[in-house]
Amino acid sequence: MHTDILIAGAGLSGLALASELASAGIPCLLAEARERVGGRMLTLEKTCADGGVIHADIGPSWVWPGQARVASLLRQLDIGVFEQYSSGRLVYEDELGQVRRDLDYSTMAGSLRVDGGIARLTRELAARLPAGVLRLSHPLKRIRQLDQGFEVSLEHSDGQLEVRARKVVLAIPPRVIVNKIEFEPALAAGVVADMQSIPTWMAGHAKLFALYPRPFWREAGLSGDGISRRGPLLEIHDASPANAECGALFGFVGLPVGAPMRAAAPLIEAATTQLQKMFGPEAAAPLDVLLKDWAQDEHTATAADSAATSHPQYGTPASLAALAQQGLVFASSEMATQFGGFVEGALEAAENALRHL
């Protein structure tokens, strides 16, 4: 099989790039290892008892004003946004488990959530691609450089698909590339070292959602914001839908990767107890609890990502930029200089990759 551009990774960056190429009439193939599009952008839809719907953004939760690329894409796809709920007081839990509810402060005021969940962006982009462009459950296993272009091996249920392409775009976190893809000839040791040095955004994160019939904490004058020095949830937010027809709280898990208490059953039990203590008795009986531990996702995390990290300074190392001149282009969100790791950064990376094609 032949194509002009082979893109690996149908997260936001890969989908945005494929959409631009398709619009320009440039033949491309978008291969995704997972059985779904979106990558780290994942929204789980749950129906409440009274028929209301919660869209649980189990990956990224927000976009922000001033992010021009996201704003443009939202307009293009006719998708609305609404402000993160921030009215009311913040709940604080100290190291000893003592709780106070008198802090007039919001951690995420002004941030924006996407109507219907943030994964609408990737689903809508995928739906607009021409037939035959997107191949799900097609992990990229090998890239062989030819005198002109590349030969790429993709696995699928019927065996292996060999694709020849003029250029290859890897919209996959660099550490995952090192773990999952064989190169012929092998990449230089310095290139591999540079790729291994780039932390995968969200790879060590786990997010827990507790779903309720209504956002009862608002009736008590609470915003749903919570900060805990005890855990297991260290940072909590209101994740209810814009119409508040049902309620949700979500929290970032603060336990180390591999900790016994990070396993699903003990974590859900401990987190529910914590939510009850911080937000009141009604928090003890969620309709459902959703948990996504990205550290256990083989297409996101590697062993090198198990250490906790603050938001790194991202960008494309010189060694990877040099490979782009040879037709091998890196385009995950981690490659973006201004908004690396963010949703906006995925679009920034796609925009930068397009210049090399």
C-alpha cells in the first residue's frame, strides 16, 4: 500500500493534521493503536437515574480563554463551551484530616469545559475524515527508512499491513515511541536519549469521578473545589454538566504509581470516604464511581513515567527537529513549545508538523 503521509496516533494532534491534509487533497493514512480515537482525550458518558447525562472527562478537563487554536477548532466544529463552576467556598483538608470550608477561593475560575465532553473534538474530527483515511487497532510496529521515503509496518487483526510513505509523522509521546516502535536503521543513541528525557504528560496521573443525582454541595455554598494534604485525592473539582441536572466531583489521585492503595477497589473506597468527610454525608453514596489510571495505559505511559512531575518545559529537541528534515516528524503535544502538554499544545504540534510536509 502507498500513501503520501503516514500519521501514527489518532489523538488530537494526529486527527487535526490528517484533517488539514485531507482538506488540501494530500493522500494520508492515519493509524491508531487503540480501538478508539482521542488518545489521552477520553470522555465517558453516564446516564443519571433521572435521565440526566454526565460527560466525564477522564483525560484533559479544560481549555482556556486566549488559546486561539482551540477556539478556532471549536468554532469550526460548532461545539460550545461553558465556564468551570466556581461559585462558593473551597474545602481544605490538612495533613491530619482536619477540614475547613470557609475559604473564599477558586482554583480553576475562568477555565472552560466543552459541551458534551472534551473528546467531542476528536470524535468530530474523525467523523469528518474521508473514508479509508483512519485505521483503528493498527499499531505501528516498525519504520524502515528507504532511499526515498519509508516503509511502515502496521499490525491489525488480519496480520500485518506494509505501507510505503514519503513522510512519516509520529503523533505519539516520545517515550512510547521508544518502547513500541522498531527503527531500521536504529535511531542514534543521542536521539533515543533525548526522547527518553521527555516526560509524557498525564502518564503518571489517575482521575476519579464520583457521580451523584445532583450537585448537592452547591446548596451548602461550596464550589466543589477541594484541596487535600492527606489524600488520596489531592485536588478536587465540580464536574457537573452545565445544566446541573445531575452532579459529579472529580479528583486527581495523589498516590505514587504502583502503590497498593492505588488499586481500584481500595482507592475507590478511600476516595469515597474522603469525599464524605470533605463535602458531607451525601457524598458517601455516589451513583457510580469512574476511575482511569493513565499509568496503566500502555499507549500512554512507560516505566520512566512513574515518577511524579510538575508541568515540564516542553518543546522539540534539536535532534528530533533534524529528523523532521529527513521526513520523520514528531508531533505529540510534548513537542509544542508554548502550550506543550495541553490540548492547545496538540494543535500547536500539528501546526508545526504541517510545515515539514
